[in-house]
Amino acid sequence: RKCHISYLAVDVEKYIQKPQGQGKGKILCVGSLIERKGVDLLLNALAKVQAEFEVYFAGDGEEKEALEELAKKLEIDTKVHFLGQLNRDALLKHYADSDLFVLPTREDCFALVILEAMCSELPIVCSKYADGAYDLIRDGENGFIVDPYNIDEFANRIESVLIDKTLCNMMKNKSKEIVEKFR
């Protein structure tokens, strides 16, 4: 009775916004472009996705050139956009304009970007190695928790959200509902 779990949080009011995504398959990934963040795993999964998509990476880092080369090798470079570091207003616009948020990390402490994305009512596909994923994501309800090393499963989960509009809308509504716990 003397213990209380206190989650990391963001000022939800600064991130809550109405989604503007057009259902055209805009995927957003936010984080440093370093090996630990697993962007290479995401690119490999996206190479297997048949649905229309464009992926936008907000962040910068030492792996950027290698990731650009990997995208070319996988023949998805025309669908991959590296935005660099963004200020909060620009980032908020990308959250609002997206249809899906993906966090492919190999290792992460409580990833606040998950909560930020949920504030924009986004469905989430998240690595099981992101601490906080199990606190924020109800697998199959507001997103999916995946093993990013299982490229086929990763690709299938991304594609299912992009293709199935009923599933996508259900996940958006559930993200909005869950965010209320973090006000």
C-alpha cells in the first residue's frame, strides 16, 4: 500500500491534437538514427510491405548514410524520407499528418514518443524491446507489439494497419482512450 508506480509522462495537453492523416500510408518514426534504435530493422520490414506507404524519420545520427544506402539497396529509397531534427511544432505536424507510428528499437527505456504518438490518435507498431510498450500498448487494440528481428511479422503488422481501415480506426480510438490515463 505504500508503493506507487509513477510512469514517465509528457504534458499531454501540448501533444493532444486531431489527426489529419489522409489514409495514404504515412508512417512516422521518431528517434536518433543510431544502431540501437533499429531503423535498419524497420527498413528491412518495409521492403516486404505491399501496401502503399511513405515513411518519415524525425531525428538525426551517425547511421543516416548507412540507412540511406540500405533503403537504396532494398529499392524503397523513393518511399523513405529523413527529416533531421525537428522542433516541437514541426514534429506535432508530422504526428498529426501520419497514419501510423512505428518504433523499431532494439533497446529503449520508457519511450515517450509512444505516448506522444498516441496523443495524435495514432495506431502504434512497437518493438517489444521498448520499455513502456506494455504500459501503453494494448496488443491488438491500439497497436501491436512485435519482435523487430522477426521481419515477416513486423511487415505483416505494419501492412495490416495500413490496409484494414476498420482496424486502423479502432486503434486510433483506443489510443485516444488510453492517453486519458496519462493526463
